[in-house]
Amino acid sequence: MNVQRPRQSAGKRAAKIFLPVLIAMNVPLLLIGLDSLLNPIDLDKAGKWAMTGSWAFDYVIVPFTVIVLFFVQWSILLPIWNRVFIKFRRVLLSSLLFGIILSALVGALMGYLTWANKLGQGNNQPGTDELLNSVLLMSSFVAAYCVLNIFTLYVLDRSYIRQLRSQKLASN
């Protein structure tokens, strides 16, 4: 079976790097912004450290995370995606299944590391409820990012996937 791989333009390749990351990062950030509008914080009660933490999140953590995600998208996820949509018939289902399993594992690891960071002599020992909450929260964030990323890649490559399917059916 000789399936010819479609040639993609530089604009399409750039869109496959930037759009999934920007969409998948902005949806949770928009939800955080919506939550802050619905549940406003009293600045007098929040204190100086809450404002410093908010500044660090907005101006240090989010830009650094976006840069790391661009690099991961370009160097790891895009080559895997390009191989998946050439080899498998059900591209969306197979990549979603693999992505959700992988993100659940990564989220569980991140949740455990967050929970383990709370352990210490001066702290109250967090129990299994806190561990479960941390693992579920991190897993849901990573899984939501993964699902949005895969859907965006699928929408961008939908015409190529149809073309490859027709070539595979014609060669059989």
C-alpha cells in the first residue's frame, strides 16, 4: 500500500504549532477570568502576598508555560500527530484515547508532586482526600488541554485526512 503523504504549506505547519497551544491555553484562562468576575476577591482581605502571587502567575508563569508548550508542540506532539494521521484510520478516536490516558498519567504525577510538596514537619499532614483532589484537578487540566489540542489539530488537518482515506481506499 503506497500512500502519498500530502505536502503542507509553511502557514499550515505554523498554524499547527501555534493555534492548538493558544486555544488550549486560553480556554482555561478565560474560565479563570470568568470565575473571578463571578466571585470577586476583596482586595482588602486578599493582602499583599495574594497580589504578588497573582502578578507572578500572570507575568512569569503563564508566558514561560506558553513558550514551553510551543516547544513541546513543535518538537514532540506535531511529529507524533503527523505519524498518527497517516497510519490510523480513526485518527480522532485513537489519538483522543491515547492522549487522555497519557494526560491522566501526567496529571496524576503532577497532582502527587503537588500533594507531596505539602508534606513536611511544620505542616499538617495532608490526607488521601487532598491527594485525590490534587490528582483529579491536575488530571482534568492536562486532559482538557490534550482534548482541545487534538480537536484543533484534527480540524486543521481534516482535508488531509480525507485525502489520505480516499488514497487508502483506492489502493485496496
